[in-house]
Amino acid sequence: MSREAQAAQGPFEHMYDLLTEYLKVCPDEVWAEENGGWPVWQQIAHAFWVMDLFVCPDGESMPPAPFGAEAARLKARGGEVVGRAAMKEYAAAVKFRVDAWFARLTDAALAGTNPALSKKIGRELSYMATAVMLASHSGYHLGACDAALRDHGLPGVF
């Protein structure tokens, strides 16, 4: 991995670590409740799912998720609450793929267009923008979920 790609990976690693810490500390009653417009578990699921969406090559399948596509896209309320153990297993599969994506990046590629994500999003995005979005999108949803912990008098992880 290039030095610049390694530096770009740092914010993603930080957000991933915070999300997985959230899986450890979130009580069941908070995990199942709605906060920020969606159930907490579903926002965490969405954050992990989007990480994979951002790095999944065009035409390749994403790993199976323990929740439906509509729930992943925040297009519909998730049905059955997905447990933290299943979410942790899914998160590890996503992390493996994101790490492999970063490992393939070169210094020169960072400024280049990410054609797969550009096609999915509908506008041109560079590989560096993809790296930034891996962290920033996750941070947004983690913030909403952290608020749920604080609403219950618990410390947040962020």
C-alpha cells in the first residue's frame, strides 16, 4: 500500500474501531430503539453496508448481510432486530474487503476517478474522495447512534 493510501486509511480505521466499540457497549434496549429517524441497529447496519458499497467493484456481489437490501439502504424499516453478534461478523467481512481495497491503492490512483463508485453515485468521485467518504459517512451515523446512548445517560464512543 502506498504511503498516501495508508494515511487515507487512518480515518476509516478510526471510524471502524468506534463502530465496533459501539457494538460492544450498546445495551439491548438502545440497540432496538429508534434514534435519528431509524432504529439504532439499522443505522449501524447501514454504515457497514455503505462501506462495502463504496469499495465493491462494478459487477461484483457484496457479501451477504444479515438484513435486507431495503433496510441497508434506509429505504424501509428493518423487520427483526439484527443482533450485535451477527452485525460484528458482517462488519468483519466488510472490513476485510475495505482493507483489500486500500491495499490495492497506489499514490497515483488516489487522484484518479473511482469508476465503480462514480457509476453508483451518479457523479465523478476520486479514490481519495472514496476514502474520505468511508470515514465521514460512518461518522454521521455513529453520531446519531451515540446520541441514543447519551439519551440514556451512557457515555458515547465518539
